[in-house]
Amino acid sequence: MDPFRFAIQARSGRARVGLLTTPHGRVETPLFMPVGTQGSVKGLLPRDLQEIGSQVLLANTYHLLLRPGPERVRSLGGLHGFAGWKGPWLTDSGGFQVMSLGHMRRIDEEGVVFQSHLDGRLIKLTPERSIAVQEALGADLIMAFDECPPYPSSRDYLKASLERTLRWLERSLKAKTRPDQALFGIAQGGTDPELRRRSTLETIRFDLPGYAIGGLAVGEPKEAMLAMVELSTRLLPEDRPRYLMGVGHPEDLVAAMGLGVDLFDCVYPTRTGRFGSALVPEGRLNLKNARFLEDRRPLEEGCDCYTCQTFGRAYLAHLVRAGEMLGGILLSLHNLRHLHRLTEAARQAIREGRYGDFAREFAGRRFGREVPPWFREALAAGGHW
């Protein structure tokens, strides 16, 4: 029997609830995946992540290649045995670093040569090497090696980039040997509708277990990002999971879930927590602000996370201002639970056929009367506004 299965369980407009089966457990979608770049979600125990409702963790191929090295992770039981998270893992391919470390790499048809940000040594990553590293790490879901172009990029660059990504996808697929890992292809094309369409249609010809929408959330306007998400989800197969890479702002999740996206990841909730801010239905609270020093209330009324059930804003503000690492830990815990609660509520609304009501209620709390056009338009395209 195929260790990977994906079944749609409910729909509301274009939003959908799915059940994704992997070798390390079944997960419900749509879901948000916390980012554990080095095999660790900064400041949080695997036990904490399980308790707040995390289902899948994401780790980074490039960083784990540098240290501790994929063969060491393999010898210690892969990510599941090495890092203590027994549920499903997803590893990226290193393609994002092609963009984020653009000043420290050289790209050609064969692959990418990076100058290590740790010690300056040269590291070559090709589609074959990326797959070999991900097979050693042992994640359930792995990504084809791709080139994530920066924003803005010229049309000629976007075209050359997506064509190279398609060739690298073919090489990634040929290099894959483990049947217990599902390889996702990544569509590129920037915010050019014609190129995005071409990349998506060419990618789905490979008939893969899942597909990622890449090259977005890299600085483009939200209306441009969501226009590409809308286009992509109309083209991607209905019976495969759809992964919008690098997106984690709550309003973006609500808009994209309404268009039929299933998987999300981003460092935003944990990085925001480490910088002293908390996610709440109205937006974000900056705990460095002096107005919180006498505030006894929890971060978010009704939140069931340990932070909100135990501490008030005054104590958290004190921790942040004092530079105590506990502040960042507690805020990261809350922020991830905030996104998990959001996706849990979305799944329930979809099951009940009322995702439009859910999205409008969210917009009322988040934006008040001034709902941005990009949000309304995305929800209307999904049949919810």
C-alpha cells in the first residue's frame, strides 16, 4: 500500500479539509508547519509543539548539510530519532537559500556553489546532492531542488529560472531512491501570470504526490501574491496537497486557505515572538511598549496556550524588556498556538460549510471596517465574500 495518501474530507467554496497520510502519522489540512531550521524550533521542546497542536515540522537541507552533516543524522536515526519529533517532517531542498544567500553563491546549470556562512568553505548543492541529503535526513515530505528568484526579477530571468527549475525537478526525481518519502515539485514564475501558468502546468506533468507554490512571499505586494495563489490553485490537481511556501501571516493564511491551499510554513510566528511581539486577533502586540507593564490580562482572551493560561501581559513585557530568553519562548509558544487555533477553526468552518462566515468574522477583528481590497478579492475568488 502507498505510504502516502491524500483525501479531501470536506469543502466550503474552494476551501477544503484534507487528510494526509504519511509513514509517521496522519495529519489534517489545512495546517501550519513550524520551522525548525536546524532540526529545532527555536526555544521550544518537541513536547511543547505536540501539546499546542503542531502536526508537521520543517527542517532545512542547506543548514543541516553544513552541520551536523546528513550522514551523522542518518546514523543517529534520521530526523525522527535525532531530533525527538516522532511525527512527520518536511525538508526543503536548499532552493530558498539560492535567493536568501544570493551574495554568497554561484549558480549554473549543474547546481549552486555556496560559500558557507559559517566558515567560508565552498559547498556544492545540485539536485542529486539535495535529494541525497534529504534521504539521509529521512523526512516524510521532501522537496525538489529549485531556484527561488528574488522580487523583483526581470521576465527573462524568471523564464530562465523556471526552465532551470523544471530541469532540476527531472533530475531530482531521477535521483530519488526511497519509496517512503514523497517528493513535491515546486512551481515558480514570480508574479508573471503567463510564466506562473506555464511553470505550474509543466510541473504537474510529472504526476507527483504533492505540489508547492514557490517564489512568493519574497517582497511582492499581497495582491500580487494572492493573484498567483488563485491562479495556481485553479491549475493544481484537486487530489494532491498544495503547499504555499514561506507564508505565515494570519491574514494571508485565511485568504489562501479560502483558495484551497493545504500546507503553510514560515519563521514569522517564532521570529516575531523572539523580537517581543504577540499575535492576537486584532494584529500584533509589541510587548516592548510601556503600556503593557501594568496590564494583568493574558495576551489573548480565550487562548488555551500555556502562556495565556499562566502569565499576564505585564510579566511578559517585563521579560522582553529585561532581555530574558523566557520572554521569547513564551511568546513563540503563544504565536504558534495562535496559528494552530486559526487553522483548527478554519477546518471546523469548512466542515460546517461556513468558511465565508469564518473569513468575514476574522476580517472584522483584524481589519475593522477597512478590509483591504486584496483580502476581499481573494475571498471572493474562493467563493466566500
